[in-house]
Amino acid sequence: LGVAGVLGLLVGGLCAGFTLAVFMANAGGAWDNAKKFVEEGNFGGKGSDVHKATIVGDTVGDPFKDTSGPSLNILIKLMSMVSIVMAGLTVAYSLM
């Protein structure tokens, strides 16, 4: 792929990873806060259908904000480190 391919991979991974990480962190927090809001007595409080729905949302939201979003940071760092380590070989054997 050459230098241009590696740069495209890094830019694409950075843009997609950053966007997804921010989305997942914010969405997970919003779903968690929605459950707390309903448990305070709003929209029917505990035991209502709305509360059951917010429990499902919180079940999805906890992994979003706690694991999936922050793990994308590791992916971006790993892609950068591998690109730096392999930079010499990429330039030496590039067809462009």
C-alpha cells in the first residue's frame, strides 16, 4: 500500500475511532442518567414500563461508557505505534 496507504489507514482509524469513542461515552452516560432520572419518580418511577425500558437502556449503556468507548483509545494508539515501528519497511519497500 505504501506511505499513502498507511496515512489513509491512520487518518481513517483516527477519525472513525474518535467519533465512535465520543458517541459511545456520551450515549452510555445518557442512558445511565435516564435510569436514575426515572428512579427519582419521574415518568412513573420504579416499576413502571418506562423504568423497565431504562433498565434495558442502562444494560446497553454501561458497556458503552465503561469498556467500548475507552478501548477505542487503545486501538488508535496501537495503530500509531505499529505504523511508527513499520515506517522504515514501508518506505523501503513502497512501490510509489
